[in-house]
Amino acid sequence: MAPPKLYIGRRIRDLRVGQNLTQGHFAERIGISTSYLNQIENNQRPVSAAVLLGLAEKFQISLTELSQTDGDRVLSALGEVLSDPLFENYRPNLQELKLVTQNAPGFARALISCHQAYRRTGEQLASLAQSEGGISPAEPTPYEEVRDFFHFVDNYIHDLDLAAERLAGKIGIESQEAGTALAHHLEKRHGVRVGPGSDGKTIRRFDAKAKLLYLNPFSPAATRNFQMAFQIAELEMETQIDRIVQRAEFRSNEAGDVCRVGLHNYFAGALTLPYQPFLTAANELRHDLELLALRFGASLEQVAHRLSTLQRPTLKGVPIFFARIDRAGNITKRHSAAKLQFARFGGACPLWNVHQAFETPGHFIRQLTETPDGVRYLSIATELTKSGGGFNAPRRRYAIALGCEIAYANAFVYADKLDMTSRAAFDPIGISCRICERTACAQRAVPPLKRKIVVPAHSRGAVPYDIL
């Protein structure tokens, strides 16, 4: 199969403008004509290998970074928007969608935001006779707004990640037990002592006046370490975090507050699992979650989540998707650096192995999958249980899933002994029933939005309708 053509005109234009060069001077530097450069910048012609090499040589740019498309999230979201029956008279092809997301990503995101407001308004009007106070139905909830913020920055916050990695090296996270290093830093730098909480329920409580950090003594060590790192973020990173929140221009103070917590969590994960040592270990151990958790004193979820954030320019890890799902099928965490993008509305595909994880607690389930666009993936899922401690404490059960495109599968220990050459080994899955075009799926919950259905009068298949 021939490699896909690379249309990265906007990136080339941004690079040229950043260098303060005219099209003529820029074209001369990389050895092409001005007219060819103009066509590239307007995505009328793809970038050739010779041009990529010229850019790398003249401007010291990583080929991987330059050729990596960053519009998959926007492309997926825009495709989902335009599958709505609202646009039933317009059905763009993939090339049209790519042209919009590549040439006018701001416009694409504006359309996505408009559609979100439209859906929320419709849902509110359908369930309420009138809306009294609270958030306007056309406004996203604070959690939705923050979810989209992390989604569109690729779940990677460069300034926080670098600061966390520097601090991890300074306090010796790698050379000693993480909990010891974190507690010592809190006391030495801030005069904060760490002690056990008394109620056995609160995970973390900070008494600023007494300079005492109380941690639940029944929490696993990985949780206590993470909470100490979170507290360090609160004490040392407020200026940087406030700056990030201000740049995000959230619609409400509540969204800003939610984002601050998310950014503190991000810093804590980056501090306990510092970027370069963690990336090196992930490659060494072939992304074995259990071994990575043991090496860094972290939980499986912390490790899986961190793997999905390894998107540092010029030093990227394997593009991974990651999700956490509860027993009702709600996706409570989601991120994808791969082509696979999770649906923004509705549940996940029932054929995805993450749902089976609840049936086999303590085991890793492997699955080879293929999405309707023909892209194939390796998916790994496992069930996890969190308890507050003791027989009477409530237990939270959920499943996590992560994976990669099949081209990267050999970097994972979970790919061993799987037959990735057989087409029959790949399970056909979708993103969400409402936008999935597969017509012969026995697990379909609802028809695809833009397809008509016929209900046979004298026959019945696995689903009670035929999709036209």
C-alpha cells in the first residue's frame, strides 16, 4: 500500500512566518520554486520526501514531528458533527473534511462548538418544560469544557511536563523510593510534614496553617505518592497553572477551577513518572504495564494514563489511546494520540474488549480490532478495583483500555504470539453506534444517524430493522 500523501501546508506556512521569510526566500532555502511552495502552503499539492529532507536540513526540524498530523482529533469530531441529521443534505467525503481541518482548524472547532451548543439546547428542551437559572442549556458544562481543552492540546502540557521532570531529577525520584523523596522535599522546601488522616475516608487534606498534609493511611502507596506530588504542584506551580488557565479563556470560573485540578493532576503524574526516564523504561519493557508500575511505584491506571501523554515534540512515544470506563459503559477518562478517536456523544462500541474486562478481573484481555475506516489496532483492557479500605468500604470498579495502531504493536509485549497477518483475527468495531456505518452488526444499539431504516413486517434478524 502506498504511503498517504502529506498535506501540511499550514505547518509549512507557520514555519516560514516564524522565520520571517518571504515565500521566495523560503523556497530558495529548501530548493524549490516559489509557485510550488505556494501550492504546498495552500494544500493544493502534497509535500514530497525531498522537501521534507530540505526542511529538516535547513531548519533543524524533526521529520517525525513535521510529518505527524495533529488534526485527527478535530477531524474525528468534525466528522461526528456532520453525521447529525441536521446536515442530512450534506455528506462530505474524507478529503473535504481533511481540507477544512488542515486549512481552517479554527473554523472547524467553531463549528464543533456550535453543534455542542445545539445538542445541549435540544436535550434541555426535550426534558424540561422551562429552564430556571443555572447554566444556560447552550453552554458546555465545566467538565465538558475542560475535557475539550485537554483533548485539543493532545493531553500534553509542555511547560508543566518539563518543570516536573526537572524537579524529579532534583529531588531524586529515580534514585530512591518516591514516597520518601516527595515527603522529604515537602518538609525541606515548604516545612510541610506528612501524616496519616484520622477519618479513613478523605484521601488528602492540607492544613496550610499547621503545615500538615494528611493522607489516608489505607490508600495504596501509589495513591499517597500521587497526592504528595499534587500538593507540591499546589505549592510550587500556581503561577504557571494560572497562566495556562487564563490562556484557555474558559467561559466560567467553575471550568477554570476544574482545569486547575486537572493541571495539578497532570503535574503530579509527570513528577512521579518523569518523561524521559519513563519513556526509556516503556521502550525497554515493551510497555508492560505491570513492570512499569513496579519500577516506578505507580498504579496501573497511572502508568496507562502517563503513556498516553508522551507527546513531547521531537521525543514522542508510541501514539496511544487510553480510556477508563465504568460498569454502566460511561467513559470517564479518554484520550487518544492515535487515529482512533472516542465518540463525543453516546457510549463506546459494545464489541470493544474493554467491556469484557469486568468479566475477568485481574486479567489482561487482548484484542485485534479494525475500525470502519480500515485502520487496525491492538487493544489491551483490564478491570481495576479501588477500595477506601476495610470490609464495609465501598469499592469502585472500572476498566481501563489502551492500545495503538497495528504498525506500533511490536513495541508492546501484549502483541506477542498474536497473528497480526490474518484479516480474520481482527474484530470489526466502531466508534459509537450512532455514527457507525456497519450495517450487519448484531450488537447495534441504535441505527446510524444518517441512514434510513426499514422494519420488515414478516421477518426479524438480530436487530428489528434493516439499514438502507
